[in-house]
Amino acid sequence: MPNLSRRGLLATLAASPAAMALLTEAARAADLSASGLVGELQGPTMITDPAKWPKTFQEAPMLAERVKAGKLPPVAERIPAEPMVWQPLNETGKYGGTWRRAFTGPADGENGNRIQSSDKPLHWSADGSKIVPCVAKGYALSDDGKTYTLSLRKGMKWSDGSPFTADDFIFWFEDIYGNPEIVPTPTPEMRPRGKPGRMVKVDETTVRWEFDVPYFLFEDIMAGDTAMGGGQAVRQAAKISFGAYAPGHYLKQFLPKYSSLEAVNARAKQEGFENWVQMLHFKKDWELNTEVPVLGPWRTVRPINTAIWLLERNPYYYAVDTAGNQLPYFDKVQFTLAESLEIVNLRAMAGEYDEQERHIDLGKLPVLLDNQEKGNYKVHLDLGFAGSDFMFHVNQSFTGDAEIRKWLTNADFRRALSLGIDRDQLNETFWLGVGTPGSPAPGESMPQSPGPEWRKKWSTFDPALANKMLDGIGLAKKDGDGFRVRTDNGERLRLQVIAIAAFLPYPKLSEMVADQWRKIGIQADVKEMERGLGFAKQTNNEHQLFVWNNGGTELLYLFPTWAVPVIPGAAFGPDYARWYSTGGAQGTKPEDPNILKIFDLYAEAAGLKAEGRTHNAQEIWKILVDQQYGIGTVGQSPAGLGVRLVSNRLGNIAARVCNAQHCRTPGNSHPETWYFKA
Amino acid sequence: MLTYVLRRLGLAVITVFAITVVTFVILHLPPVDFVTAYAAQVAASGSSISPAEADAMRLAYGLNEPLLVQYWKWLSMVAVGDFGRSFEYGRPVTEVIGDRLWLTILLSLGAIVVTWGLALPIGIYSAVRQYSIGDYIFTFIGFAGLAVPNFLFALIIMYVGLRVFNTSVGGLFSSEFQLAPWSWAKVWDLAGHLPIPMLILALAGTAQLVRIMRANLLDELRRPYVVTARARGLSERRVIMKYPVRAALNPFASTIGYLLPYTVSGSIIISVVLSLPTVGPLLLHSLISQDMLLGSTIILMLGVLTVFGTLLSDLLLMWIDPRIRLGQLK
């Protein structure tokens, strides 16, 4: 690596386009492809054959002490009869140490939820392609797709030693989910075609879901980062109460059903809460309450709402390595508060974090590389699978201006905008050349990819064709400055772009595209907005073009928001999304037959087996790319959560981890198998 | 005198009530609520919140209620000293602020002491030795201090600290002391982290105050009473310190009204850049995340401190400047 200290300073201070251009050169000099920054997808191997499971178990020294002192039962009694058995990536690890990370405050709970994600009912394999066991050892779908059965592990326990059984699922379903004071709106995930499903206890370790219509999609939902399949950590924090199961033996004392309304309200008052509901929201939140039992590898010992969020090993964690050592290897995880992302990146360069992929800025890659030796860490780039890490979502239900609406809903207009984008320039400037330019379709390695020919469809740089198309649809007239004019009043046609700074400096990227669009006579006004405000505008159907990525859409049915308008708030057309999600009760029915076709394919898919679902998703992607409802630029890059810094002291680290929402990055590379070599 | 103070106190109470109304209205002006802001933050970290989950959050935070009801609830809580729980932190607002308050005050007071300790002597020197080499040097540094945005200065110092001295950047404690209980070692660690933020905080203020002090004193030095004092043979030191400096101090006393709120939330940007665990970043963040109870409490606190500080500076001015005192008595 060349010495980059001056450039490094620039990168630290500001990410101006000029500075970025310098960085691009530096990155090219480093030759990313040959540098070993992008490795193969790897992870520990799950051993599911009981014959290969260890017969005796060992535990961490800190737990052995507690056993000796009589405060904890022996390790063999704490581990389930059917544990999750991992063969670590490289070798059996050593116990001890504190994993140091950065977090940005109490709203950054996902930072810890994701590494706690082995509390999900089911998870995904290291490459993100297959559903694998997790809390549950397996599942089965009936032939008609109307019943889904989850099998739990015999002898599994909560972090306080109480048994974890089917009762914890039924408790959640009846007492939490079934109480409108806690959950005012049921999740659509439990209501295929609007018909509510039921949960039934079969025996101690078996739970059954019953639906009135075929619902094969439910297998993906129970493994996804969804309301039902997300796990306790994320779905029962921040006043949310989903997650399919809950620690009933602990939470019952806070519910009026098990004592009386007066009793729980009196207790709430005494503990400083407004009422029992507020108390319950606190008590079930693992980020805040150090007493709530959990299933994941860690439990909170110092809550998230202070300067340090501290986790400690769960003495009853249900996973072991092939040598019989109870996981995790790390004793503790410590998140240190950083008030700004600049601080996170500076501290990361100083080697103050042992592993950190969150809040690390791709734009700082050259400086991060430059400091590798000094900070004793290695940089990995984990490429994502989503088609676009920066794209224009074109609002199809926009009604604020009839002339603008006419063009936003015109397919050739959208295609021309797409052909007017020089994606290579964007890629070189803002992705340091590591992204893949093209349409928003998911990466070709994903099953739902419509095929490689859809990467370039309407997604190359062809300003001549774009100009011809714009002339052809009736926008041939231009003003003195060469911009096309409105057909209603002859004034300049101005498109408004809402850009929020997230993942990448989106406002700057949008400015570059606006500049490129000048060549096709299109004036785009980029409005940089504060995050919350931008989202409020989008939800209220006030945006024309909204800039974001399409993260998660590589699993279309689990995370459809940034691809199809089926969940309220979709930038594609908030009003159409309202129509679809309320079954036509609210919102507006789209007139565009292609959107209706998407709705049909999407609705049908929930009742189809995996093959049929995949087929429908591919068909939807073909329509999306052909119609350019979302205009993709550059994707499959490490822009979000994909720049990973790992201390050289850590072992069992994957060369590349699955960087995707369903993988709960870095959750599905199972941090409980990482360890300190020295 | 007493009636004057009482009247001012009465006005202060009415002003504070008005502040609660304005605070509440302004905080609710943006078309964004806490849940939208939270969902946006989660989206910006590659995860998502479903509409059903957002509904549950709105119910739990009472955001579905009409604004007037929310205001009345808040006011009746505040009236009995209960500021509620922060949405984001899930802890009582007083605790969240309390955690950071004394470090904030320590840092700000330190910065004020440094500012005044540097600005007063330098200002006097510059005025008395006008157009000397020293005056030019201080003037140059002063203008540079005014012109360079201090967040940039903070970034540069952090980067140099990291590259050259290999020091931990940002924060007020080294990582090994973050969790440690209070000890002399921890105090020493804090003492090691304080000077840099204090200096950065002080720099811009110092430059400004030097200029004010210099200008005021220059005005005074040309007054006939100074010439008279000199003519009567008073020592140079006594001539300057006894009267002109005292007169030139007036602007300092009148800024006390703003100093009080400053000690609590001064220089938000620098605190964010340096990752200081102070109230400033908390205020900024609570406004961005629409954490209503936390944001309104801090703004209310700043309002009360401003009102109280203004009262204090009025009284102080009366004390140091007989002209004002006499004017009031007439």
C-alpha cells in the first residue's frame, strides 16, 4: 500500500467528490480484486448427526467457578439433550476475553440484536441460501400447506435455568399477541389472505400453526428477520411484542391475567412506570432489563441506555462445539458509545474494536487499509446480494402535480432516466469500483434472480437513445438552457429527488446523477432531508423520486418494501401499497396493469411451494426491471454493513460473511464460535 | 430594590410558562413522530419495522392522542417535578440528563475559566500595549481562532492525536476506565482527557472576548479621568486596574445570562465531534429522534436557566456598575 496519510486526512474530514476521486485512485492502486479483501463465503459447520455429537461437556472458567460455589448446576445439566453442535470454522477455540464493539446509542439495539440472533426459531446457512435449525431443531409443512409444525430441542433452558417449551410459544400467542393493549394490530404474517392463523401446543417440544389457506411461505417467514421469525431479542425490544415465543414463567407476574389489574398497576407505579403495559414493555426488553431470561449466547448485564452496553455469556446457552465446549468462547461483549460515526471510524483505525462491521464507512476504505498494521486488524469486504445500493424509487401513486404524475407513470420516461445514468462513473467515484452496475434485480447467485440478461436491461449508459425516447413521448421542446419543458405551461420540467444520507452519502450521489441527467435535458432538484422527515414525506405519498437502496429484496417475500408496493410506506407507491395491504379498503387501486400483475403474482406466491414462489419472484423481477419502477445504479457491494474490521487476535473468522438482512449480519456467521487466539 | 427583584421573579415565572408552550409546539412542528424517526433509523441500518410493529409502538408511547391531551399530560407531570421517561432511553429523563450533567458542567466551567483566564489578561495587555508586537501576535491568533470553525480544529487535533501520539480519540475516559468505579486513577484519566476539549471549547470564545475587552478598554483609556488619575501620580497598574478595567468588564457581566445555559448545552457540534458524554449531543439527538419528553425537558431547562441567568446578570450589573444601580433607584 502507498502511504495515504494525506489522503487519509481528507477522507476523515470530508467526503467531497474531489477527495473521493483521489481515494478511488488510491484504491485502484491497491488492486482490490487481488488484495484478498473479498473472500469466499464461509462459516462454522452445523453437526446434525447425533452420533457425532460430543458426549461430555466443558464450560468457561468463569462459569466453572460459579458451579464450584454452588450458584450454578453442572454444565451437563445446563445443556439440552439435543444441543446445537458447531464445528468451528478453523479450530476449537479458547475461552475468555471481551469483544469490544462500538454502538451509537439506545436506538442502535440492532447492533446487539443481530449478534444475539441465534434466538431465532430458524436461521440461514452461512451462504444465506438454505434454512437451517436454530432454537428449533426442525420444522415440517403439511402437504396442503395449511399446517406448520416446529420441533424444539429436548431439555432446552432459558438463561435463568427454567425449561424452554412449547408453553412459551402458546404464552406469547395468547397472552402477549392476543392482548390488544400490547399488540394493537395483528401481523399480516399470521393472517394469510386476511384469515387469522392459530397456534397449538402438540406436546412439550412441538408447536403447530394452523391456517385456513395454503401458506407455504410461512417456512421462510419463520427463518427470516420478520415479526414472527426475528427472535426474542429484536422483536421484543423497543415496545414491540412479536417474536413467536416469550419467557412466560417470568413475564406472567407482570400481566393482570395472572393476578389483578390493581396489583400489576400498583407494582408499575411503585417501580416508576405509568401503568402495567409500560412496565411489561420494559420487563420483556433484553436491551434494558438485565433480568429477563433469554435464549441467545449473551444476556445484558449493563443496559443499552448508558455509555456502555455490556453483555455476558448465557450460562444455559444451547450450543456446543464438537469438542463439547459450551459456547460462546468470548466471556463478554462490550459496546462503547460513540456520539458520531466519525468517532467510530477513527477508533476502529486505532484498533479499539475487535470486530466491527456496523457503522464502518466504505468511503474511508483507503485510510482503513492504511492503518491495518498499526491497528492490528484486517479489512474484509462482504459484498451484498441486493441489486442496488443506491437507486431511485419512482412514486407511481404521486398525485401532487398532474404533469409530473403523467411522466413518472410513463414507462419510457423512466427507462430514459435510467439510460441517462453513467453507472461506471458512480461506481468508480463512490464505490471505489467494487460495486456491480446495472438494474435493481438481485445478484445472480440468488435463486430469485431473473437471470443475467436482466442486469443490463434498460440499465446501461445510452444518452442518445434516452434523448430519442424523451423526444418521442412528447418532451421534445426545450428551454434556452437545454432543459425539457412541461407540456401544460411551458415551464421547465423539474423532478424532485428526496435524498437522505445513509449507507452512502446519497445526496452527493444524487447530485452526480442530476448532473448526468442534464445531458438528456432533465432537471432534477436534489433535496437533502433529515432521515425521519424524509421517511415521513415518503410515507405520506409526497415524494416524486425517493433515493434509497433495495436491501433485503433479494428475498422478495420477506422484505418486499423496496421492490413492490405491498406494505404501507413503500416508496414505489404508498397509496397503492395501502390499497393492497388493506384488501382494497383504503388507498387507491392502481390503473397500471403491470402493477396489478405484480400484485397477483405476489399474493399467489404465499400459497405456493418453494419452486413456485421462486418462479413468481423471477416473473415479478422481470416486470420490475422492464418497467423501471425503481431505477437501479450500482449494487452487490459492501456499502451497507459490508466493510468488516477484524482484529488479528481473533480466530475462526470467515473470509466473507453473508451480508444480507435475512442473514442478520454478522449473526449467521455465529460470533459465539469466534475467540481470542492470544 | 426588593420590589424590583420580586417583580423580575414574577415575570420569570410567566416567561417559563410561555416557554413550556413554545417548547411543546416547536417540538411537534415537524411532521415526524418518534416512531417514524425510529423506523427510519432501523431502515438505515439494514433492518426493518413492520406497520403492525409501528402501531404497537405508537400505542405504547401515547402518540395517538391529540396534541392538547399530550401537552396537558406533560404539563401536569412537569408541575409536580416528574419529567417522564425518555422514549429512546427507557429511563426517567432526569436520570438520562443527570448522567451527563455534572461532566457537562465541569467541562463548561473549565472552558469558561480558561476563556476568561486567557481573554482578560490578553485583552488588557493588547489594549495597554496597542500596536506592539505582542498585540499583533495576539490579534493574529485571535482572528485565526475566530475564523477557524472549532469543529474543524477538533477534527484536526483528534487526527493528529491518533496518528502522532497514538492516543484514544474522543470521549472523556479511556476504555479501561469506562466501567470502573470512581478512583484516583479514574480521576487522573479524566483529567488527562479534559484539557483538549476544554481548550477547543475555549478557543473561539477567547478570541472573541479578547477583542471585546481590548476595544472596551481602549475606549476607557482615552477618557479624561484616566489622564487625571495619571496626572495625580497614581501608579500605572493602579490607574488601569482600578477604574478602566472595571468599566470594561460590563459586557462580561451581561453575558452571564447566556453562560448558564451554555454550561449545560454549550457547543453541541464540538461535543458531537469529540464524542463527549455531555448534554449537548443528547439534546441534538433527542430532537432528531423526536424523543419528546427528553427534548422538551432539556429545552425547558435551558429556558429556565436563561431566564434565571438574565436575572442574575441584571443583579450583577447593578452590583459592579454604580451608574446602573443609581439609575434604577431614581
